Amino acid sequence: MLSCIAAAVLAGNLFATVVVLRSDFYSPLQQRLQLALVWLIPVLGAACCASFASIHGRAVPKPDERFPKPDTFDLPGGEGNSL
């Protein structure tokens, strides 16, 4: 039973380590500090660092994909929206 818990904690720490090291959002110092947190506070540190690193690892949409082009504005008030 104890060996299964230890194996699960080790697997979680290894997963968090890989996620933190793959993240290019953080500086090398921040990565080292996060890895220290992962290995010094195994369960909570691993969960927090893996969560933050995965959030920052998501792709940011390009501005042209997120905002409509000037000719496609659909504003209330019809086509004569000039002031």
C-alpha cells in the first residue's frame, strides 16, 4: 500500500517536472524555483506548478482570429454607423 502511494507521488512529481521544463513562459530561475517547490512539497507543489505551467502553455489566439476585421463589424444601428 505504501509503495503504491509512493509510486503515485513520484509519478505526479515527474509529470509536473516535465510540464514545468517544457514551458517556455518561465525564466530558468523561475523553472528552478518551481522544480524545488515540486520536489520539496510533493503533492501540493506538483499540483500547483503543473497547473500554472499548463495554463501558460496554451496557445494565445492571433489578433486577426480574435477580433473582427474592419469591414465585418456588426454594430447595432444599421449600416450608417458614422458619426
